[in-house]
Amino acid sequence: MGNGMIRDRDIVCISFVTWDDHWATPQQQMSRLARHNRIFFVDQPISPASFFTGIRRRAAVMRQFRRWRQGYREVAKNVYAGSPPPILPLRNLKLVNAINAMIMRRWLARQVRQLKLRDPIYWNFQPAMPGLGRAVEPSLSIYHCVDDFSGVPHWWNMPASVKAREAASCREADVVICTGRMLVEERRPLNPNTHFVPEGADVELFATARDEATHVPEDMAGLKGKVVGYVGVIDFRLDAELLAYMAERQPDWSFPIIGPVKGDTQGLERLRSLRNVRFFGNRPVTALPAYLKAMDVCLIPYVLNDFTHHIFPLKLYEYMAAGKPIVASDMEEMRAYDGNGLTIARTNEEFLAAVRRAIDEDSPERAAERSRAAAAESWEHRVEQVSSILEPMLKEFEAREGAIAARDQRLAGHR
């Protein structure tokens, strides 16, 4: 396998984000697999309801509709992205989901034929439509679980329906990969071939936050006092009340918030009213190390609910690679890392005290130690971990196919 990555395969990736949305696990994994494999990246589908939920901007929804009409596009070397046809809203209803699955299967089968994908690996990050993989006749089927989607606190999310569809996705997969230990514990009874592979980081990129040659952007350079920041998607997970609590009690500090703002975020009005809180909007991932360089402490300030207790934040190892001290909310999945590069805080008062302590106790030596600890958590290493799980199964598939081909050849010789 050379560098430990699977090679010379066609991969169909079913994503819960679009390729050019904020970079999450699907793009990180597939962009690296594309170095030696060919990828068809399926964007998250839209529906007429996408215009009204506030989760995605209307311009982004319209852009995706146009992309569906235009067909698949090449977005990077060896990576083709396709926007599926619009599906029906209320997809949690059984009949609606069945109709949507039929629409998606027909579209997906056509794309696979047009791209001439051969024995593709079906790599599913989106449990909404079990059975979709039948459209591609895969050599191997993977369900890659990064979140407990049943815990998303949207009014239209039906936990029982989501759990049932995810259970079907787990059972039909040849292998299940989970980014959190709690996710593994709950899905292994559904599929014994379930493995823990945590999130990673672009370690080489984020380590440049410690380089002298990396310059703090002008819009960050003017921030006053200690800089305590958050980088990531601003949505229902963000504890805006916690951030406001700290900003009000430390008016001499600056609180930059960097990332796309989603329509389901609660409590932003109070934050926006504070003079020492600044929203920077989304920034390209390549620009983030320069922004992190200006921060004294990095935050993972999430509300606590069933969803957040299951997540493994991508930003953990990104912050660590940048050498920054981290303070996080008391999420169950994060407790294993308390004291190993981050501090867990359980109340607003504890959180602010932990930030103050992190500022006082930080040093170049500690920054270097955190950065070294993140070195083994690269996306390249994660892809190799997953590849080591997949490779034996791919060899079994090839052996079966070879045996079938040999049998067919013998039978043809006797005719």
C-alpha cells in the first residue's frame, strides 16, 4: 500500500455538506484520498424547504439548484462533485423518504455510469437514505458516522425516524467508522464491524500559526487586550450566553468569532451588542492559522445536549497544532482529553476562570508541547487508519470477483 493509503479505487462519497461549504470530515478525508483515488463527491441535497429554514443562505440554495441542472463538476484533481436533484421536504416521513430515495438512486446511478466508475467504494456520511448504495453496486459499503444526527434540536427533526434510518444504514454497511467513542458504543450492537477513528487536523497547515513568517491579518491586528477566540461554524451548538457572560466581565479583552453564521444560532443579539465581540464571518481554511496566531486562548464553547455530548470537534487538533491553550465545555466525548491539551469547564464561572488561568500559565514551551502532541493526529494518519481497516475487505472482494470470473471462464470453455 505504499504510504498506507488505499489506492487506485473509485469512491462515491455521500456528504452532509457541499464541497465548497465549510470544510468538514467529508472534504478533509476525500481531498486526501484523491491523491491516489478517483472521487465522486455528492453534495447535500436541497428541497423547497431549504429556502425557509435559515440553515443555508438562499443564494447558496439557488447555486446548488443551478449546479444540479449543469451536472457534475471537477472541483479538484481526481474529485468530481455533483449536486443531486431537489428532494421533497419532510423527509423524516416514511413515504416521503422512500420517494426521495428513489429520486436519489436514479440520479446517482446515472452519474456513476457517466463517470464510468468501476466497483466503487460507497462511502456514506449521511444516514438519511438507507439503501442508496444499491445504485452504485459497490465493492465495499462504509457508513462513516461523525455525529448523532437524531440529537439535532430542529423542530422538523424527528429523533425516532432518524434513529431508525441510521440503524438501517449501520446494518447494511460492510463497516462502520465512528469519530467518537460514544458513537461507537451505540452503533456496535447494530454492526459488530464498527471502529473508532477520531477526527484529525491539517497539522502542517495549522502549525504555521507558530511561524514567524505568518503575519496576523490586519483585521485582527487591531484587537485590544487579551484575545480569546472561537473558530468554527456558528450554529445551534454555540453557547452564545457563555461567550456574552465572559465578554461582559472582561471588557478589556477581545472576543473574535470566525466562521459562517447559520440561521439556527440562539442568543446572537446579546453578543452582537457587545463592543469587544467581533464577528469576522467565514474565512478560507488556509487563512485560519494567521487568525489563530493572534489568539491567546481558543474556545470550544458549546451548549450541552445529546448532540454535543456525542461530537468530536474538528477544531480540537487544529487549535492544538497551532499551539494554543484550549478551554471547552463539559462534553462527554471531550472528557478523555481534559488535561491533555485542553481544560474542561462545567459552569460559566469555571469557564472564565479556566481562560484566565490558561492566559497566566501559557508559555512557548507549553505551546510547542501542544503542537507536538497534535503531530500524530493528521488527516493523513486518519486516512491511513481507515485504509488499514478497509484493505482486507477490499482484498476479499477482489478474491471473490476473481473466483467468479474464473468460474465463468471455465463454464464458457465447456459450451
